[in-house]
Amino acid sequence: MLGCLKFLYHRVLRDDYRGTHKLQHYRWSAEYIKIVLKHLPKNNLLFHTQGDIHANYRYSDEEQRFCEYLNKVNKDLLSLNASITDMGMRKIIFVNLQRMGFIDRFSKKKELCDINRKYQYRYVKITQRGLDFIHSRDIFDEQRHLGIALDFVFDGVVQDVLDILNALKPQYISVSEMMFFITYLGKEYQGNILTKDKIVEFINEFRSLKARAKVVEDVVSEFCSPSNFEGNKTDKRDFHNWRNETQSMFNSFDLMSLFEYDTERQRLLLKANINGEKITFKRSSLIKAEYFKQHEVQKDVRFELHHIVPFYYAKDIDALKAIDNWQNLIYIDANSHKIFSLDKSAKKAIRLNFRDLDAVLDNLIGDEIVLKYMDNIKYKEELQQRLVRYNQNLLGIKQSK
């Protein structure tokens, strides 16, 4: 049996079969988000409704400001041929924007609400990250804010998705490929953490099935029907919800200037140009080969290549091309890569230094990750200064003499 099919069998039997999914299913755009955010008060909390709101609902005096807010938002959304209801705003848009770090939500006692817990929400306020996104200088600045926000939501997979796209031929990811394989990246399978290389291997096997891949989808769909299971939501499987959540990921990636969601063919693609300028990435296999050649290291199935500075930090096309370079890569063990993906402070660790042979990555404000030489990172010792200089150039840091 193909490895991808064995994996799928294993996955659908697990309670965490859905993998990485964090946003409510909704089709929006960067402009849509900016309209929602720009009408929120910058310094005060906005009191809003709660529960189900019906057509004959009368807003209380305290809720009038929220009613006015909705009217302003909907007036601006007309330019996008869109609109939003009271409940849609609170139960979908605010949920997603909170998870992206663009707004904070508060209880009726004005206590800040944790993203991972449920509350009786009554207040909302735009965050500094939300303000920074509204005031993005250009498409690259906007992409940086969106990249950080989506990595915050999707457990750090944004750069990984780009890497996987670059490794596939033809260069696309289908909804089924994202749903079945990529959303399980970084999780344990058969005693090992699933790496990007393993995910690419599974996808290529799945594609080799051709017409039979549809049969596999049908079998998984039939098995993952809630009616086949007893118990609560954790015990049940729901193919329809699983697929919807994956499509919401594609909608989110489509917000960024580098990705494009082909809704007709249900595929995530890389855009051919940005701001009218053609952009092509080197095949990831070529960059990998260059890294192994320069560092004189052997491939290790327990390790994978990690971008020190993610693509969404690029300030322009030239910087984007510079990030797509072997000198912006380190070869680290899969567990360390998982830490970079899941740990919110580690994920922003984009400055490289060395402490003897160990590599040290920090987020410019004091939080650091130490990668032990040969245990967590493999590289050529003589290239230390070259890698540090390249990293400083990417980040615009003045080099110490």
C-alpha cells in the first residue's frame, strides 16, 4: 500500500484528524479587513450586542454606537459589493480578527479575553497590529502584517506552504492535498515528526493515483460522516466541516500578494507577478542542493531546511529574491522546526548569531532559541560569518566592525 494511503488511514482514526484549522469559513479580502478595522475606536472599547439578533431587534442606548459602527462598515463595503450582519460581525469576523491579533475582545467586566477560551464577549478594540496593518505603506508592508497574522493563526505554516508549493510539479496545492496532508505538518506519525519532505512525498504519491485519487476522497468522505459515530464532536468525524475549514485557509492565503486561490479548480497557486513585476522562485530542490553543497552536509530524514527570515518580511521584489537563497536557510531537526512554528515568540526569531558552534536565533527583543551544533543544526563552521552577514543585510542591521 502507498505510504500516503497508510497515513490517511492512520489520520482519520485520530481525534485530532483535522490538524491545523483556526479560522471561521469566510470569503473576504485585505480591503474588507481594513474597512472593518478602520471604523473601530482607536482608544476606547466598543460595546456590542450579544446572542442572536433578529430583524425586529431593538438596540439599547448602550448598543447604539455598535449599530452606528455596523452602518459605517456596510456603507464602505458597498464598494466591494459586500455587506455584514450584526451576528456575522461578532460570530465570524471578530473571531477571525482576534485570532489574527488585529483586535482584542473583552468580557462585560472589561477583562481581556484569551483567544483559546470562550467568553460572553461584550467589548472590542483594535490592537496596535491592527493599526499597523491599516497603515501599511505598500503591498509588501501589507504582506508582512498579513504573514505574521496568519502564521499566528495557522501555527507557522505560511513559509512552509510556499516551500511545499515550490517543491511540487505542477506547482499547485489542491484542497484535498492541503486537507489530507499539509494540515498535519509538524505532528507525530509513526514515531517521527512529519516534515515538509515527507508531506511532498505523500502528495506526489497521491497525485500518482490520478483518477483513483477521487475514489480515495469518496471513501474518506463516506467514512467521515457524523452519522457513522456516536458521542460528542471529538468522537465524530465530519468531512464537510473539515473541507470547509481547509477552504477557509485558502481564502486566508489568498489575502497575501504572493498567493492566489483558484476557486473554480479549488487550487492554491503562486502569483506570476507582483505590482506588474514578474516573480519566479527557484525550485526548492535547487536551493536545497546548493545548501548541502556549500555546507558539505548529508541529508538526514530527521532534519529539514528552515528559512531564517520568512518571505513575508521582504520589503520589495529584490528583498523577496534575496530571501529565496541558500544563505537564508539553516538545516535543523524537525522538533526545533516545530518549536519555530508553534511558539509565538520563537516564530519571530529571525536574527542569526553564533555562540561558539551553537546557532542562536532571536526576535530582536530578547527572546532567543539556541540550536545545539549537530544535535539541532548542521552547517559548515567556516560559513558562520557569511551567514550572519547575509542575515544582517536582509534585516537591514548595520554590521559591527
